[in-house]
Amino acid sequence: MKRSGSVFVVLVVFLSIIGCTSTNKAVNSTSESTPIIDDGITNISYKEIPFSEIKVNMEANKNTTTWDGLIVNAYVRPGSTNMYQNFLQISDKLTEGFTNISTAHDDYGNFKYQKLNADQFKNVLRKIDTNKLYKVYIAVYQGKCYITKVEGILTDAEVEAEKAAKITAENEANKYNPKDFAYFIDDFKPAKY
Amino acid sequence: MTKYYASNVVFISQDGMDINFKTSDNAISQYFTIGGRTNLKFGQTVKIYYYVTKNPLTKWVIEAVEFTKGAN
């Protein structure tokens, strides 16, 4: 009787150990099903580097599964676009040496450019001043770069103000006194000549 | 291809939509097409705003004629 009692205790302990192990397994499998990419990109810590060191940093990240964050000073202009990705071109020079970098972190239309969809991305392009040096945030994963943020893009109000200033300057340049003319066409614009 | 210019010239004559100007040194004279009357007088110095286009023949078209300040 005493022996069968101790066998029972051993059995209970054994079963409870198995139970704990299988519960842990279930928890692990749930966390594994969460895409690592999406988890990582939101928690990247960025470091400021010279533009010329992007390539070195990409190479260093190539065989890892961690996200690195780089900040470079660069001129920005619109890049190419395909069905899944929108690109920005960046360079440390105003007119040359531009590199095409995607703003999506994969090939399936999952845009991570400040969480902008394709239409919003086009709206961002409208605000880029190609003569201005921006702080460009680049996420690097397995040696591939993705632009996640361009700091200092004009606000909607600034874009509108710039547009209004351009129109005012254009109107000013095309101002003329009809009395000074012997003849002029209806939409005469002196600044054109 | 259309190019736009502005030049100081001297008025010679106008006959309907054809108007003739020359340079002040008499080196070049050129007929232009114009869309209205100018009432300019022979020898009057003016600034013309015009374009030249090839489509396929070359056309010289006046878009404005400005009185030259201080001249005439």
C-alpha cells in the first residue's frame, strides 16, 4: 500500500512536468508566428553616420537577423515605382550619385514609410524640396535598406505657402501697364520672353 | 519648336496682319504676323515680344508691341 502510494506521487509529479512543458511550447509557438520583421522595424535605434558609410553598415548587417537604424544627411528626390514598392533616391551631392532605396520593407506592398499607403506616399513626394538636405532614416535588415522616415519634409501649410509665393512672384513678373503697349495678345506674359 | 524673344526694333510698315520691322542699324528687316492694328508711325522705336516657330514653315509672330520709354 505504501509502495503504491509513492508510485502515485511520482506519477502525479511526472504528469505535471509534462503539462508545464507542453504549455510553454504553446506559448512559444504563438510568439514565433508573429512576423519578426514587423516587430523589429518599430523598435530600431538609429545612429547618425556619414553618407559614405551606408554601404559598410549594409555589409555588416548582411548575415544578421537584426534591424539596424542609420541616419544620413542626404538630398532626396523621387525614385522609381513598381507595383509593390515606391523608391526614393538619396545622395550626399545635390545633382549626382543618387541611389534608389525602397520605402517598403518587403516585396508585398507592405509599406513602412511612416505607415503611408501608396497615395499618401505620392503626397509626401509633392512636399520634397530637392535642393534641401534632409535627415534620412534608413532601416537595414539582412543587408537591405529601407527608408523609414525623411525628417524635415515641408508641412502641408508650407507647401501651400510656397505655391502661393510662386504664383505671386509669377504674377508680379508678368505685370504690365496696358497703356505702354501699342498691341498685346489676351494672355500676354512679359516674363516668358 | 517655339522660341520666345523680345527685341528693340524700328517700325517700318503694317498691312493687315503683316507688320515689318528693322533693326536700328538697318542691318536686318523682318516681316511678322500680328493679330491687330498698332497705329505705329514709320521710324518709331518699339520693343516687340514675339515667337518664332517651325511647323514646318518658319513663322514669326508678334504677341506684343511696347512703346520704348524715352524714345520717339
